[in-house]
Amino acid sequence: MSMVPGRLRGKSMLLITPASYIWWTVPFFGIASIAAALEKAGISVGMIDCQIIKGYKKKIMERVKDYSDAGLVTTIGNISSVIDIVTQIREYSPKTRIILGGPHATAVYKELIPRYADIVVLGEGEDTIVELMQNSDISKVRGIAYWRDGSIEVNPARPLIEDLDRLPPPAWHLYDLKSYRFADARVPLVSLSTSRGCTHQCIYCTGFIHGNRIRLRSLESVLNEIDYLVGRFRAQEINIVDHNFTHYTERVKQLCGMIIQKGYKNLRFNLHSAIRADISDTDMFGAMARAGFNWVGINLNTALSTDGTRAADREAIKKTKEMLRVFNKLDIKVRLDFIVGLPYNTAETMREVIATVKGLFNGNPSIRAVSIHMAIPLPGTEFYRIIEENGRFLRDLTTSSITYFEKAVYETDKLKAQDLNYMYTKAHREILRNPAYFMRILKLSPGVFRVFPRALKYFWDKLFLEGYVN
């Protein structure tokens, strides 16, 4: 097992996006941004995206010895793949220094060091990874945890990056951008960040990575990056990955106006990270439509009660209905997201939520997809702390992958796993087992069939095979 002390500083890094167990694939924005920061600092970078490469383990072993370091991004959805890959690297190339980052590693670094990682980058990684690769004395590098003298050391935290404009555009040239698949997205498909952070402190969100305040890029830098994406990569679809893109509505209108003035041809935008359900600025929605927004996600949980006394905030649901009517007129497609089984839910409120979502879907053709998530208390979140103190975990949430599309992973005395599983499958069968739903999916475009086989298996399992519902 390679350990950090005594090793020379690395001068090259193989960045690896692990495999994930979902039916769509998008290039990870975070690791592409890390790659760009390293290249800007003159450090040689290689890239392997296991989401799209067949036989990726063999490819990794063929290349890893050419690099001093291997860096992997971690989420709760790919941690099993991370551990599998790292274990092989340890055996095949024991001198390779393993560096992990991302929200999951940040939260559970104590479970990963030293067996699966020499170093974990805590929080935002662009500045930390560059300093780490350039500095032979890692005790001076802020924002990392590592193994030294038989114990885990944690250096002082690194401040959040304030000047986002100084970060280079993500290193999309390291990717085969035509190989990714997401619903009816056109290719080449890339991602764009105009801000970081979110003022809302949802208990289920890993906001500890980017903080609870919004840091903005200048609109000029955003527009320059769009020019770059279109000019160099012929981008036809751009995913906005901001945590709260629509927080500053006037800023969104201004950006959309700048995009409209540019007159880009065959360029669309998606806002899959989801907007709050209580937004009601119709002028902003109109500007987004004119700028070429094709999809938006709506997080219905932002309209739901958090005290268990009722299923939904009536005023927020009223605003959601108005928003959906506007999106329908503007021909903007909507994905409605909601979570089943948050700790303040009860069987009764979950029934009300399912009925609310069903009513929204039936009455609003702008909703083209509904994403029903099983609640997962992600390590590092307030949700996780609540279950630690008041419930029981039914799965290992630190070193094994969990998706939002499986059985309950926790329970409390008031909310049993059996009830969560029942309501989760009930939601799928009442909302998605509906001919109208499949017709809306099939009308998207021929591109939807690129992800259809894996998606069909998921829906078949959820709607017909799983025995959750009596």
C-alpha cells in the first residue's frame, strides 16, 4: 500500500470518473474542472471516464503506471466502483498515490484513509489539487486529510474560491463529448457553471461542499465560456449545473438577453439541477425560453412541509401549478423531482404528496418526466445526523454504492422501512404506470431511445416485478 510520507511530489495525474449505476451518462463537471486547473498549472493530465468506456479496468491498468497520481471523484452512487478500481490500482501499481475527492469522500474520509486513499481532498478541489501536486510537504496544503505516522491527519480547511472567474473552463478536450446520453439531449453535450453555493439549507443536500451562500461568476465570463464551448466543441446542448441558478431572477434575465443577442444557432440549455417549486417570475421563464432553454427540473420537495403536519404548502403548490402552465405555453419541458421518505414524512403525508404529484402530472402536459427518489441520508448532511441520533441505518452508506432508486436504507420508530418501500412503489405505480406517461416520454425525440433500454429495465422492475406493494 502506498503511503504519502517519503514519496516525491507527483507531477502527473490520471483522473478517473468511476462507473455509476444509472441509465444516463453526462461528463462530470467537477472532475473536468479539476483537470483544467491542473493543466493550467502545467501538470500532465490523463482522463478515463468509466461511464462510457467498455473494459475500463483494463484501460486504467494500461495507463496508470504512466502517472505518479490517480485521482477519483466520489459520490454515494459510485463509491463501490471507486473501491473496486482503487483496489486494483493498489495491487497493480503500488507506487501510485491515490487521491480521492468529491462530496462522499469529504464526508467519510475516515473510512477511506489509508486503505482506499492516501489523500482525500476536502471540499472544493481546484486550488487544493494544484497545491498538492506542486508541494512536497503536504502538511502545508490546506483542505486535505491524509495518513501519517499511523494516524489520519487533517490540515486546516481551505476557504471557498471567491473569484470564480479566475478558474479556467473545464477540460472538455479530454472527453469524447459525443458519447454521452441524457434523455433527448443533443450532442456534443457539455456542462456550465455560472455560480456556486445555495442559500437554502435542505437537510438532504451536500451543501457543505460549496457553502450556504451564492458566489457568482461575471456574466461576461459566462458568455465568453459559451462562445468557447460553441466555437471549439460545436456544443449543441449545455447543462447548467448551478445549485440555485434562478435565485437572482434579474441576473438570469440579463444572461438570457445576452445569449439571445448572440444569436447562437442549434444551441439549447438545460437546467437539470432543479429549481424551487415556489418561483413565480414569468418574465424570467419567458427569457429562458427565448434563450433556448429546453428542459428544467422542479424540486417539488421545496413546496412540501418539513414539520410533518401537512403534505404541502398550499401557496407553493399554487405557484408550481402556475409555473407549469407558463412552461407549457413556452414549450419548455419539465422534469418533476420529489423524494419519498424524508424523516418528517408520515404514511399520511406521503399519500398526500403522491396524490399531489399525480394531479400535477395529469393536469400539465409540460411535465415530460417524473423522477421519484427514495430518501437517502447522505453522509455529511443534516439528514444523516438525524438518522444517527433518532433512527437506524439498514445499509452501509460509507463504502458501498446506493442509488436513489432502491429500497429504504434507513428507518425510525415512527417511519418503518416497510412503509417507505410501500409508498415508494405506490408512487411509481400510481404516477408512472400510466399510458400518458410513456407517450410523453416517447414524444421527446428519437434521441430518447439512446437511453431507453436501461431506462426500460428500471421502470419494468419498479412497476411490475418488485413486491413492495400488497
